Amino acid sequence: MRALLMAFLLSVTVPALAQQPALNLMPLPASIQLGAGQMILDASFSAGINGHSDPRLEGSVERFLTVLRRQTGTPPLLMRLTGDPQAKFVVEAGQANRLVPELGEDESYRLEITTNNAKLSAATTLGVMRGLETFLQLVESTPQGFAVPALTIVDRPRFPWRGLLIDVARHFIPLDVLERNLDGMAAVKLNVFHWHLSDNQGFRVESKKFPKLTGMGSDGFYYTQDQVRELIAYAAARGIRVVPEFDMPGHSTAWFVGYPELASAPGPYQIERKWGVFDPAMDPSEERTYRFLDKFIGEMSGLFPDRYFHIGGDEVNGKWWDANPKIQAFKRAHGLKTNQDLQAYFNQRVEKIVSKHGKILIGWDEILHPDLPTNIVVQSWRGQESLAQAAKQGFRGILSYGYYLDLMWPAARHYAVDPMSGAAANLSPEEAEHILGGEACMWSEYVSPENLDSRIWPRLAPIAERLWSAPSVVDVNFMYRRLEVTSRWLDWLGLTHNSSYPPMLRRIAGSDQIAALRTLADVVEPVKDYTREETAPLEPTSLMPLDRLIDAARPESATGRHFGAMVDAWLADPAAAPAKEQLRGMLNEWRDNQSSLQPFETQSFLLQEIIPVSQNLTRVATAGLEALGYLERGERPAEGWKSQTLAALGDAGKAQAQLLLVIVPAIEKLVEAAGGGSPAGLSR
Amino acid sequence: MRALLMAFLLSVTVPALAQQPALNLMPLPASIQLGAGQMILDASFSAGINGHSDPRLEGSVERFLTVLRRQTGTPPLLMRLTGDPQAKFVVEAGQANRLVPELGEDESYRLEITTNNAKLSAATTLGVMRGLETFLQLVESTPQGFAVPALTIVDRPRFPWRGLLIDVARHFIPLDVLERNLDGMAAVKLNVFHWHLSDNQGFRVESKKFPKLTGMGSDGFYYTQDQVRELIAYAAARGIRVVPEFDMPGHSTAWFVGYPELASAPGPYQIERKWGVFDPAMDPSEERTYRFLDKFIGEMSGLFPDRYFHIGGDEVNGKWWDANPKIQAFKRAHGLKTNQDLQAYFNQRVEKIVSKHGKILIGWDEILHPDLPTNIVVQSWRGQESLAQAAKQGFRGILSYGYYLDLMWPAARHYAVDPMSGAAANLSPEEAEHILGGEACMWSEYVSPENLDSRIWPRLAPIAERLWSAPSVVDVNFMYRRLEVTSRWLDWLGLTHNSSYPPMLRRIAGSDQIAALRTLADVVEPVKDYTREETAPLEPTSLMPLDRLIDAARPESATGRHFGAMVDAWLADPAAAPAKEQLRGMLNEWRDNQSSLQPFETQSFLLQEIIPVSQNLTRVATAGLEALGYLERGERPAEGWKSQTLAALGDAGKAQAQLLLVIVPAIEKLVEAAGGGSPAGLSR
């Protein structure tokens, strides 16, 4: 089936690409002016720095050359950084950017490529970093060798805050895994790594002042302060800020394991193994809480150089505050009517501490309160509405609603979310300036170092484009075409979103022979939103292996998307006979796949839950073939066939083993068409 | 085709495996006694150390658990090392092994697994390391979960010296790449990493006494002394010795770039970019040569703790000695008749230096000379003959002849080479004891960090088996069956021999759509022995990219091997109709593959040399289909068909783009059979 599919893709995408400049850039630059011809990247290629230079700039060019050599298979003796002003590729930065990148620094650049040479110029080293990534994405294989097209690109970001949150609390993520994801972030021009460092399930940063935070709250899985510094330097070298988050007063059980005196109820506490919103919260009525936080935030403010300090502030259910008479008395004494008021009081106290240590506070929507100073930043997980509300009150904000990678949405759905849309669309120009950008969020309930990359990539790239490129860049088909190339291109950076897939399937199959399992895995997706938790056969915990097909399957099935497009195209023009043969080939393979998978059923316990999914695939493909047959013969199916088949497809479309068979909707279209469905019926 | 092939493999290998214990161990242990049932590896699994413990032993168990968790997808909170003596898996070492592993230390172990628990006991930590690797290879997926079979294994190595040489001089190999290969070595129980650190093309170790060695002789690609210490510690933690080689008096141009006074002719010198045997050699007639070597070897003896110090000594052509009147006069003055005598004089001088610094000298065959002390070790690249000769003279020896991985031999050919065969078979028991083992050699003319693993693995595993397992373990089919599983299993260690293949093909195709290229790549092999050099269109150098199909193609095509076996099986029993359909399916895909590849021809310059290979594949497959048709119909082909077809196949079987189409011999068998060839004709 894959060979067939590939042949099909070739025939439809090559002509389509020919109509647009075949540039696989993501994010798309602000302006591209194509020239004539190309510059060949051969042994004569070298890079030079003109004017201002500094170690970071040199490091950026060296890293660029390393990736370029990898892409082109060039030995390390070639494509070097030279002192020669006649280098083929000259890089010019007006000045260094800040040692630690800061919000709002100039990231613009200009890249000019002729058939003879190339020049990248930028106001700062930061702009050079962005432009170097663009250059790498331009490299293509041509009949003459590796080359970049002659062109002029002038580019700058739309938003100054373009981030990715990785939750390292629920599942610990080792430093090298974070680092390769920072490489990916830099490649798509993101500039903020939001490090979610503490939660109920773990406290992940060494504190020298409070060693029991990790000593008792981390299971031994945490970053030393040296490692934190290493990661910050790694990020800074790539023009990425690191914003730490220490979630408080809720999401804080892990703090209480070592320091129960911080909590609103007596301990002892244990590291939480389950997922969800839990009752424990800090005690906002005790001065010792603020003394602790003052010391802790002071220590962390020294460790994390970024101006912004994230205190979380989300999902405090208030149950323990209600249950504690002393806290109730405190509320009454301070005229705090609700728990929201109490949290606002807490936030004001913490804001003063954060501010005292030279930082600016950032927190989730819930912190929004008029008593906080307007220099704070609100991160909205609830929608553009709260962002707009904040902006109107003079607060700055970033959007994360719509960018939750753990919800397993297709890229197009994230891509459609714009920080300036919805309620934010009606802001005045001054108010609109308060919206700084957005952050994708990778919450890690179902994420391990093995599958993290596949949950982040490639879907992060379109979100990065949303935050970098012009708001008019919204063509979904064009996005997907570039995304498929970008996804593969990211492999050169060492990201494992593609490469970890076959080993995970081999583990599930208990065998090296995964052809049949892969055919099935290619057409399923994990259930969406919070369905995994809601439909879990056993209550999920951090002790559970992430070794099921739901953990290996891609959040978005490319095969499913292609098949849907093929069905649509063929229904629109049924005379296209090759398309029909391709559809038939795919459907035949799917129908017969269960018989190929069956011999493995008895080998591996991990396959057993998948068998019903595989049987559904046979049913669904059989229905598709029947529909194709009726359509081909121009024959009217028997009475009741359509309704019975649609009912069966409805069943097969339901989640099984927490997986969705993504070809069902397209097959339903075929059945509708075969059964004489109206065009309206086709549009579903 | 792959789906077809997989289905076929399934049907033939599963019953075959059922006849033998389905243990995929490589190397095969000295003794296996299968028990009943299995031990399930679930959340209750933990490991404990009983009796003697030390950090290295703990580290070994921790590393074991890390790989076990990776194999089984277990979260890091489970499968831990506990202090509990009731742990499911108890490890016992009688004592620590030496801090730096030494030749001849006890590596034996005993592994007992019951349905309830497992115990590994060994005389030393070294034996524990070997046994832990065996345990990992026993893990399999079962209907009940991951498990290891109940059994008792008693194991010990056949030879005490089991090594791999990696040449880091011709192409520099970064430390992390070496380290993952050390993981692989440990997995197949190899115990010597022979680090070929200097050659004409580069000097790769920092010398503080002679900084120009790397300052001028390395292009900036070398290991610092800290990195060397890191690698030695990494190896020691895995029970692997590190033997450094500094090749002298030949293969030494890189030394002369910084220190021309060492050479037999005045400089200046440049780092050599070409491959082969070159004229420059050290001046054995000058005392300053020995003073330099005394200081240098003294420094390196402190850096490298192993008792053995390799001085190379191979391939001195003597031309510059002949051309230097002073050296000629020296020879006459010392009664040295030949250049061999002169080199023997040099070796004796160097041996005294090496010995003075507490080391034992090892060198290639050429150093063998009765005037050297008998404690030295001879490494034979020329055959068992010189090994036997050395043993008879009282020297110890190791075999590398027959284990050159760069010659692109199939695994079976390496596997057939036994250090004790040939001339060595006739040694007396005392003499035979002088043969310590062997070393595979990875010379790096055509090796980059990207394809190194694929040149070493999986073919190193059968060589490791030859050196560890009993000499009676020679069944090639059984070896290949285990090798396929071992190759995939090694993926868990991070080796890239499998994972680097698709990205390299994508680079060649200049596209993500590599299905057709892969079908072709799967049935070609690089030319063998030194043919690549001999038939190179341009003289190869270290500046050339290693980005062609010859660099990506596997040294041994599994598809070719399987196809050959299928043809043999079907010709032996032509009534087996499914086999015929599978053959036809494969041949059809190969015949049609060029039409799938063709659209890419014009895209990528790297594809262009491959097109004739692809066209040959079409021709060859067409011939195979014709033969199949005649055989199926029982029809006699037309006069001349057989001879014409065989002639055409002979052409298609010749190297093209330095690649061999490996299915040609099997197709020739089909043509012979269809043309009425005799059984003798079939056996070719």
C-alpha cells in the first residue's frame, strides 16, 4: 500500500508544487523574492563573518555548518568557517544580542542568495540565528548537486513571544531529550522554552536551600543546578529564552513531601502517581509560606536569568482551604470573600517577592486580578477571551489555548487558532499590542523520553508558523505540503519523532516483522482531548508503561489525511480511473491486513487489545470496496445496504483500544455516494 | 514486495525456529539447559546485589536496568536496583574485577532463571557484565507479558582477546559514536577496543609534550586527554580494555607535519588526503627518533592504562630508506642487510622503550622477528599462517585476517574464519595456547560517523560469536536467523546501523519518497575487497562526501539472501506453489521498480549513477519472470534463450556504480533450470 500511495502522492503533488515556489520553508518568511538560478553547495562553499563577531555568532555559524554538512553528507574538512572575506556565504550582524536573550529583541534578518554567493545580514546575532535556519531549510538536491535557490528573503516575527512548554514533572525528561527539542524549536524559530518544573508528580530542580524538594519530591529524577545552567546556555546559544515555572499554590504536592509545613493540611505527603486536579495547596494564611517562597524564589532567580518567572497559579480547587478553620478565619480577617480572592491575595504576596528578586511574574489565566501590577503576563489556557480581558485591563498576555499538543489534535486545528482572533480581534491597536504571542504546551501524562518528540513534532512547526508568519498565511493544504518535508528535515537534527516509530511497533509486535502492524498503526490515531483518561480501563498512573499502540501511533495520521483527500478528489471526478485503482489497492491491503497480523496475535500481549481494531479495519475496508464496486458498475445497492453499512461504520468509527480508525469518515463518503447520497450528504 | 517477503519469512522461519530453542542469543553460550515456563518481567521485577558490591557492579546493574526498561517500555520508577535480598533478580560477584580490565581475567558466569526469580553469579564483576548481556538478549514478548525463559546458562569465553579495531585516523570518529559502539561491543561480549589513533591521514590524540602532533597533524579533529580518559572509563565500566595504536615507522605522515625531523626525508609534510601505502617513514638511524618516541610513549603510557601498547609496524615500503644515503650507511655500519632488518632494529629499540614504560608491545605481522622478546603479541592481518609461525616461535598472537569489516564480506564469510584453523590447526597444545583470539578491523577510508555503525553492525556479532563460543558453533543458517533478531535488538542500544539507512536514502533521492530507491538499495551491495579503490572514477580522498548509494547500501543484503534461499527452496520442490507466487511478486516489483524510480531521476544528482543499476534490476527481474514462466508452463524456451539470457545476466551482474546486484546468481539458477540446466548447472 505504501508504494501505491507514494506513487499517487508523486503524481498529485509535483504538479501542484510547480504552481508555487517549491520552497519548503516553515515558518514562511515575511517576504520572498525569487531570483533566477541557484547557488551550488559544493566543496568550494565556506562561510565567513563580516564586521562584528563574537563567540556566540561564531558558534551559531559553526552549528549551521554542522547541520549543513549532515544534510549534504559533506566531510567535516569542508564547508568551514573561514576568515576569508570572499567566503561564498557571508554573515553580518550589526551587534551581539543580549547574553541572555530578552523579550522583544530584534530578530529580523535579510538573506540574499545569488548564483555566486549568499549574504545574511541582521541587526543582531539573534536575527542571524533565525536567518541561518531559513538557509538550511532552503537546501535541496538538484541535478547539479545540493543547492539553494537564488532569492531575497526579508523576514521578521509577527509576535515576540513564541514558546513551547514541556512538562517535566509528570514524566521526567532527561536533559539530552530537551536539548534536541531546543534544536527543533530553533529550527522553526521559536524563542521561549517554558520549563514546567514542578507539579504534584515531581519537583525537578535542585534547590540548595531546600534540598528535600528533590530529595523527597523527585524520586531521584531532577536536574542539578549545573544541568540547569547547561540547558540555559544551550538555549541561549540558539536564541531561546528559558522561563521556569514553579506551580503554586496548587499543583504542589511534590513540594509538600519534603516540606509539609507549606501545605494547608498536615501531612505526611507522598508524590502523586495519578493525573488530574488534586486538593493539596499551599497555605496562603501563614507567613512561613512567604518566607519559604522568598528564599526559594531568591535562589531560583539567581539560577534562571530570564526576566520572567512563572508561578503557575492554575486549578486551585480550594477544598483544603475550605476545610481549614484557620484559613477560613484568615479570609474573614482580611475581608477575602472567596477562594479566588484568597488566591489573589497569595498572588499579590508572591508577586512582591518575585518583583523584589528582579523578576516579572507570569501565571495562568486564573491569576488575572486587577490588584496585580500591570507588568505581569497572563498565559491563557482558556481562550482568547481571557487574553482580551487581560489586555483591556492593561495586562500583557500569551495564548496557549488551542495549542495543547497533548490533546492529539490535527495540525490544521492548531494552525487555525490565532492569538488575535475571537475576542482578541476586537481590541484597540494599543490593547492588541499587549498580546505578546503564544506557547504550545506539551503536558506529559502520556509522554516518555521515547515518544515525547512524536507528540511535539511535526505539529509544533505549524504553531510556530502561526506565531512567526503573517496572519494571512492560512492555506492548510500548503501548510501540510510543507509540513511533510519539514517533518523529515527535522530528522537531521536528531529529533526522534520519525525514527522512534518502528522500534515502538517492534516492541508491540514482539517481532521484527511489523509490516502488518505498521499498516494498521498508520491509519489510527490516539483518542482526542481528555478521552484517554476518561475511558481508561485502569486508572492511569505514572507507573504505567507507555508501550501501547496509543503511545506509538502518531497524533495525526498522514495516511488517513491522504486517503481522505484521494476519496474527495475521486468523488469530485469519478472519471479519474487511476485514482480509483489506487483507492482499490489501499482498500484491498487494509481488508487483508488482519490476516497478515493474525499470526502475531498469540505472540505478544501488547497486540491483543489491537486485534479488534484490526478486525474493524477489515470491515471498514470491505465496506469501502463494496461502495467502490457499486460506483464502478453504476449499480444501485440493495435496499438497506447503505443504512446498514453506515451503521456498521459508525460502530467501527468508535474508539477501540483508545484508538480511532481515521479512514472511517472517507469510507462513509464512499458509501453515501454509492447509496445515492446527495452532495449535501457527502459534505457531512 | 516487503509485505510479501515478510509473509514468506513468517511462514518459513516460525516452524524452523520451533525445532530449536527459540533463543536469540549471540554469541551462543557454552551451555544452555532449558527449563519449563518463564519468568514474567512486570512491575514487580527488581534487581538486587548479594554479597560483594562495588560502584562498578552497581553501575553495571543500573545500565542493565536502563536497557531492560527501554526494551520493555517500562517507566524509570520501576525495575529498580533495590537493597532487598528478595529481589526477583539477584546478582552475585565473588569479587571485583581489576579497575582496568586485564587480559585473561575470569569472564565466566552462571545464569539461572526459574518461573519465580533469577540469579546471576560470577567469579568477578566482569562475569556479571557478560551475564547481564545474556539476560537482556533473552527478553521476549509473550502473551503474558515480557518474559525470560526458565533456564540455566553456564558460560565462559573461548578466547581471552576479542576485539574491534576502529580506525579514527582516516576519518575522525567523535567520542559519542565510539561510545555507542562500545555499548554494542559489550552486548556481544567483546572485550578489547583497539583504537587506531594515528596514520598518514591524521594524528588523533592530544600530546602535551608534542602539541604539534595534533596542532598540525589533525585538522583540528582529535581527542583531548580528558576525552581519552572518559572513553577508557566508559570502556572499563563495560569490561572492555582499550589498546591504543600509534602506527610506526610507516603510516606516519601525520606525525611529520608537525615534526618533520622524525622522517627519513626532509619536509615539509602535509596531512595525507589519499588512501594507500605511502613512502614516508620514520628515520630509524637517528637517535633523536628514539628520544622523541621515549618521551611520547612515556606520556601515552600514562594516559592509556592497558598493559598492551600497539606500535603498528605494517606496510613500510622502504623507499625512503633506500633513498637516504645516511640510512644506507647506517644499515651497513650495523650489519643490517635488508629494510626488514632495519625495521626489526627499529622495533627492538621501540620495544625497549615500550617495556621501560611498563607496557607490552603488540604490532602487526611484519614485526615478527626472533630478536624481539617473546612476551610481545603479533596481530596477523595476513592469515593463520603467520599466527602459527609466531606461536611456534613462542610469540602470542591474535587474528585479524578474515575479520576486515571494510572489505564488505557477508557475515558468513567472516564467520567461517577461525583463529585455530588453517596452519594454526596443527599447533601443539602448548603452541595453540599462544593464540589469544582475534580482532575485527574497521578501517575507515569509506566510513563516516553516519555510516560507521552500518559497516560494523550487525556483521561484528558473528565474529564476536566466533571468538566467544565453542568452535563447533558453525551452523550458518542458525547464525543468520539469530543475527536478524540481534541486529534489531542492537537498535535499543542506540546503534544506528538500521536507523541511518532511510535518511541516507532520502538524501540520495533528494526526496522523502524513497520507496522505490529502497527497493533497489535493498538488493545491492557495495563492491568487495579493494575494488572500490581500484575502480573509482576519481581518485578517492578524505575530502570526498560519503553520500553515494555505495555508502548507504548494506554490506550484506538480507533481501538478496532471502531471495536466494527462496529460489533454492522452490527449485528443490517446484510443487510449492505459494513460493512461486512469492517469487513472482518480488520479481514483478523489481521489474517495475525503475518506472517508480524514474520520476526522481531528474531531481537529484546522487541518483544519476544509480539509474543504470535500476535498469539492470528491471532486466534481471524480467529474465527471472521469463524463467518462471517457462518453468510454470513446463515449456522449453526457444533455442538460444538460455545462453543469451545468461550472457545478459552476466553483464547485469557486473559492478555498476560500484554496486553489485545481488539477486543475479539466484536468477541465473532460475534461467539454468528453465533452460534445462542439469542439477550440476544449478549448483554453480
